[in-house]
Amino acid sequence: MRLDWSRLRAVVLESDDWGLCAWSPDEAAHRALSGTPAFASPAGRVYGRSTLESAADVLALRETLLAFRGADGSPPVWQANTVMAAPDHERLVREGFERDELPLVLLPETPPRWRRPGLWEAFLGSIEAGVWWPELHGLHHLPAQAWLAALRRGDADARLALEHQCPVCEAVEASGEYDPREPAAARTRSLERAVAHFTGLFGRPPGSLCPPDYRWDARLVDDARRLGVPVLQGAGERGGSWARARRLLRRWRWPTGERPFAMPPRIAFEPRGDASPGSRLGAARAHAAARAAWRRGQPAVVSTHRHNYAHLDPAWSEAGRAALRDLLRRLCGDGAVFLTDAKVREGVLGGGGAA
């Protein structure tokens, strides 16, 4: 028997980029890089002052989530799609760019300019509190070969960003970690290493994968299946030919029967420093889209990126949390139940219940 999502009113809060050492480690880096092509682009104007989360950012989100309860009595759960490593910028500078793979600093360690005292403890405490559920967002989030090639060429924006322990440059923004233009064997090794490190760090294998930048091909699907990753996020957000048609098809014909299991198209909730309910990607619009998903007989999958809640401007982060409180009030008022990707898959394939 197919689960009645319209009755359950399930919500999944998928949030990308946790653990990612980008865009700016500090204000000095942003000042130095603000005129480069990536930072001056439309995306850069939104993301440029986003940063690695602090312990205070995670604790503030924990308190926000614990203030609400779904219809089952449980608080909202934050599915934090997590990046497992950062480039070892110091080794790159010291050893040069003629190499096949990036030297890495593995989570929970970070490069020096990205250090956030107490961050790992804040993660673990939030997991223990039942509101933080890590899933996989790749090994390092970067098109490693495209970046190394830009550094070897001497691209001015890539070299300047490296001086500030930042990987963001024009070449990086044009690609992604699992972009088909990256060497196939390197993409496979990256996913294998990401899955292994995630499993060792969190004591369980990843239940879900969101490929960075929604860029991948059939090889990633095969690799994820082989490595036992049961859920793939972002299929409705992939670009390329017929992207809009594919998204509409998924919206009306989910579940699709794919393996790995594909989540429904995402609902964008991106306050971007604006707490007003009527903002273009704010609480009112996300709430209306969630209700529409339930009417279609689907869980509401809400996408809300880290940059809304971790920013060099504390007022921006607080506006993001205020907008989140607004959205959670609306959803809890509807009797929503908050699930993870894994629970949605269980509900579909099990056919009996998703709680």
C-alpha cells in the first residue's frame, strides 16, 4: 500500500554545504577577492561573504529547531549535507601544482584560516539532541583537476584566492566535483574516499548523497549504487538539456523507481539575509510550495543552503534563522512531520509508514 503523503504532511529539510571551507574564511579574504570574476558574479554577490559555520552558528540552529515540535512530538531534523575535507592550501603552495590529486585536510580538521573552535563538539551535541542528521555532500566539493589546471596556468583569480586559503575562482565555479569533465577515475576515487571517511567519522555509512552543484553523469549513479548509497538528492535540480521538462516530470511522476532512490524536486527556501515572509524565496512561498507537494501526494523537500545561517555578517545569519522560525511555525501549524531522506525511502519502499 502506497504511503499517503498528503495525510502525513512530511517535510524534509535538506541543507547543503556544511563543513565546506568556502567562500570567505574572514573579512580580509573577502575584501581581497571581492573584485575577482567569481566573487563579482551574481552568485558571488550572494555567496561571497558566506563562510564555514562556527560553533555558535550550529548552536543557534540547534536552539531554533528544538523550539518546535512536529505532529509526532519530535523536533525538526536538519539534514546537513556535509563536505568531508578541504584542500591543504599550505601543501599546495609548498609543493606546487604538478600533481594528480589535491592534498586534503580531513574533517573535523580544517585549514588554519578556517579554524572554528568547538565546532565539532557542536555538531556532535546537535546529533545527540536529535536535530542534526549529517549526510554526504562529496569529498571536497571541488572540480580538482579544473582548479589545479587554473593554478598551473597562473590564472590570477585562482592564485589570489589560494593566497587566502580559498578555492573559489572562475574555473572552479564553472564545474563541480563530479562534473563529467573531471577525469572519470578521479571522480570514482573521490566518492569512494568520501563514503569511507563519512562512515568512519559518523559511525554509519551515508544514507543519502547530494552531488555538489547538481552536476553528475551515469558513472556517479553506478558508483553510488556500488558503494551502497541508497538515496540521491537533486535529480530535479540538474541542469543541461531538457532540465525544465525533467523537473516537471519528476514533480508529477514521483517516485520514479530509480536506483539509487531519487528524492522529489526541491523547494527553495533561501532567505539570503531577508526575514520578511513575502521575500521571493522566503517562508510564505516555501510554505505554499510544501502544501502543493502534499496535495500531489509527495513529501515536501525543502532546500536551504548553509549560507543563510553562516555568514560574516551576524545580522544576515540571524535573519536566516528568523525566516526559518517563521517557516517552521507555519509547517508545525499544519501538523507537519519532519523526516530525513532515508525515512522517506523507507516509507516508499516499505509501504507501511515513514515515522
